[in-house]
Amino acid sequence: MAHISVQDVSVDFPIYGAQSRSFKKALFRAATGGMIARDHDRIVVRALDGVSFELRDGDRIGLVGHNGSGKSTLLRVLSGAYEPVRGTVNVEGRIASMLNISLGMDNEATGYENIFLRGIVMGFRPREIEPLVDEIVAFSELGDYIYMPMRTYSSGMAMRLAFAVSTCVSAEILLMDEWLSVGDAEFSEKAKDRLNNVVGQAKILVLASHDESLIEANCNKIMRLSHGELTSTEVIGS
Amino acid sequence: MLAKAMRDLRVGILSVHVWPTLAWQEIRQRYRRSVLGPFWLTISIGVLIAGMGPLYSRLFGQDTSSYFPHLAVSFIVWMLLASLITEGCTSFMVAEGLIKEGRMPLTVHVLRVIWKNLIIFAHHALILVILFLFYPPPLSWALLLVPLAILAIAVNALWVGLFLGMLCARFRDIPLIIQSIVQVMFFLTPVLWTPGALGRHAWAAQWNPLNHLLEIVRGPLLDGRVAATSWAAVIGMALVGFAFVLPVFARFRARVAYWV
């Protein structure tokens, strides 16, 4: 059973090196972005402000909000990268983060080596990746290119490989920042099926997106963020 | 918070499928498409030692057969210490992407730096093998302590790397300061000169922690000594170092993601 509990979470980004004098007012709201506040003479951007929610199996969350409203920060809080300055986050279940699907890959390494590099960054052991290699190579359609350094790949080929590795196993909790679309028309059809499959198997999905139709198609709840605050949670027909 | 810091350390150290891979990848990335790879650096250090050995033994009026091995061992271990310190500063900064993405323990990034530099040290050790053909080290049981001495250096590098990594991620001027300090320490530490040359000012070497880290490797290799005082100093450094760094790490570990 997967479960996410977020209680009164606030995240402040300290901005070092910014001219504190140029912010004459102690508190200042901009049209976009989080709140910029002063805290003991240092400038902080409050990216999340007192956010609380609970997610259980079957929850498919669409995170919406304008640029800088805290969507990506919230995803990174859930992935465990940012520990909040206030509040608690409890995540039960294996997380797969699709925030940056080529993280850990190296242009100078071969495609084959990169499968393992990416796999390790995703939290797998080499012997867990081993049995998946054939399937990944087949799916990415790279053929013998898999033994060539990744710098020889076109950007589309590199993306295919990153996508194939990142989606090779399902996880209980899936975090996504925008939908992944890769490759030419034919491949993108195949990729769509694979992604839908991974998304379908996940018990909890958190998808940040600006695309309303995408969220309607994949989610059953919408959480709206504005200036780092959770302004509304609505259930949508799915 | 201390529990989380201890967990970070434990999980990090046990991630033996992660940090060696990252370390090797970094070396391969740097030397890909070069035929000799890290051995290029080994060659340049070898040439440097071969040139400086005879010259400086005359300048310092010392016997070449004792000065040469001293210089070679000291210099190569110094290279290890210096790069552990300077790269320890940037251990978190260069891993920004990984740190901002997820749950990899921070300890992994420090261990990556340590492992990478041990691999490079192993390349340089080839110089010592060649040197010992001409100036064989005294055979004694103390030689068995050499691998342990390298391990002791690595253990100390872990707390230093955790501390400097955090400090430098927060204050970006520190790496530059540390670099200058390391450069100065090269001349203030008995690398080019022998501690014995200090005469009644020997305290200057005794109070230099870097000297003790050199000495635990140098002692057995040069004159079959255990270097007990230096071992005590090195073990003491590790204990005091971790006692100091653990609370700091517990307090600021979670902030590193915001700093890098």
C-alpha cells in the first residue's frame, strides 16, 4: 500500500548574494513566483507555504498552477530531495521520479553503460538491471548503436534510451513534471503505450502540468497551487 | 536529526554499487579517448620526482639514497591528501543534479571523491614500485600497516569531505581559500624536506596533522617504523573529527539541497 502524508509543509529557498537592500519592503508579492520575504536579513523565496494533504492508493493527482507556484518544488519535496523547513512529509512506497529522465547518463559512455548508470541513479543494483537490458535495448530500437558512445547519438536517440530505462519498471508512486513525449510519430505512439502502462500500474500518480486535457485524461483529482499555497483540491470525473 | 544523519552515513557507505561506479565513471569521463588515461599524470609526477630527487638532495645536503625514496613516497601521498581536501570541497557542488533529484545519501558523494582519488593514487603507486626496485624498502612486519594507513587516510577524508562539502556548498569563497591553504601547506609540511631537518624546531612537524597522515605511510616504507605517535595522532583526528562533524552534519544535512 502506498501512502503520502504531507502536513503543514513550508519550503524556503535562501537566496544568497541577492542585494537585500533592493527589497525595501519586508514582504512583497510578485505576479508570478512564490513569496519573497526577508528573514533575519537574508532573502528567502517561500516556494511552499503550509501545504497539507494525504494521498492514498488510487489517487491520481494533477498539480496545476502558474509558473513558480511551487509545483516542481512540491514534487522534489515528495521525491525526498528537499526536506521542508517546517512540517512533515511521510512517504510509504517505492518512488519513481520522472523529473529528469536522463539524470546520471554520460555522453562519453556507451548506451549499454548508460543503462546501468541511469539504473543506479534510479536506485537499482546492477544485478537488478541486468535482466532488463535486452528489453530496454529492444524498446529503444538502438540496435548496435547501444555499444557506441552516447555522444554519437542524435538527441532523439538519447531521449529514447533515457525514456526506455526510466520506464522499465513500475513504481508505487510516480512523480512527473509534464508528460514525457519522445521520438518521431511511430516511436511516440509506442512510448505513449509504455508510459500509460507504467502510469496505470502506479498506485499514486502526481503529475504537474499546464495541459488541462492531459490532466483530465490521467487524473482524478486536481490540486491547485498558487504562490506556494494549496488553494483548492477538487475531484474530477475519471 | 542525528538518526537521519547516521542513516545517511550507513546507507551511503553500504551503497557499494553506487560510489565506486560514479568514481570510475568520473575517471573514465576525464580520460576517455586518451590512451594512457590517468597514467599521463603518473608519468608527469614520475618525471618531476626523478628530476627533483637528485637536485634537492644536493640542495639540502642529504644522501640521495635516503632522500629519493622520502621525496617519492611523500610527494605521491601528498598528491592524494591534497586532492582529497580540495575535491572534498566540491563534492556536493558537482553533484547538484543528483542531490536535487532524490534520495541518494549525501555520504555517497564524498565516498565518490575518496574512491576516485584512491584509484588515481593506485596509478601513481606504480612510481613507488619502480623506485623500490632501486631502493628496496626495509622488509618488516610494519609494511603490513601500509594498506591500513591508506584506509586511515580515507576514514579521515570522509569527515573532512562531509564538513568541507557542506561548508563550501554554503560559502562559495571557501574552496578558493582552502586551495591556497593547501598550496602553502605543501611547503610547510615535510614533503620536500625531511622532518629531521627541523632539529629543535621539530614541533612544527609534530603539530601538523598532514605530517602524521604522511608519516603512517612513510614510516614502514622508508625505515620499517610503525610510526606509533603518528598513528595515535591519526586515530585521534578521526575520533575528534567525527565527534565534531556528526552534529554539524545532523544539523545541516537537509540544507545542502538548498545550497548547491
